[in-house]
Amino acid sequence: MEWLWWVGGALVLGLIEILSLDFVFLMFAGGALAAAGVSAADQPLWVQVMTFAVASLILLLVLRPWIVRKAHVPALATNTDAHVGRTAAVVQDVTTTSGLIKLVGEVWSARAVDGSPVLPEGTTVRVVRIDGATAVVEQA
């Protein structure tokens, strides 16, 4: 009946994991379930504790990094941040103070990065950043 204590411990650790969401307590819950299996096979307490420790350590070192990589998907760039790095076509000459580009089918006000020469109409440019409603561009 010792195995029930291990299963109960695994459930408690699972509930703590739900509150923390860092995948550490989940690995300990897995170790507790491994110890419950060893306990159900009538192994002595020291074997159960060693099974819990070794299984938890292996899960922490092997499974947790993989789960963290899969669970934490990087955020997608949205709104104006999504335009940084895109290419556009110059519609009206772009200087360091003014100009127009066609970016993803829309005409945007633009200016060239400081120290850049005039970018003539028809030039392909790359968006470096967005300042307000103005795209700051460089020659692609």
C-alpha cells in the first residue's frame, strides 16, 4: 500500500505544477510515479527513494529542456514590428528627411537612414525600423 502514498504525492506535485507552470514539479511527479511502480513490486523503501531521485533527475535533465523549448514559442511580430526587415519599392525619391515607398501593397512615408545617399524611384529598400508612421529604410 506504500505505492498509494507515491501516487498521492505525484498528484500533489501535479497540482503544484499547475500553479507554477515551470515543468519542475511535473518531473518530480514523474519520479513519484516511477517510485510507485517500484513500490508496487514490493521493493524496499530505500529502492523506492533512489528510484524517485534518479527518475526525477533524468526527467529534469532530459525531458524538461525539450518540453520548455516546445512550450515556449517565441511571439510573432505584429503591427509595425512585422514590417521591420521587409523589402519595399521606392515610389518617390527617399532622402534622409522624406520620401515614399510601397510596402506590402501600401504606400508609406519613408526616410533613409542617416548618412545614406538619395534612394531614387524604383530602388528596392529594406525597412530598418518604423518611427511613428514613417519607415526608416536602407538600400537592400
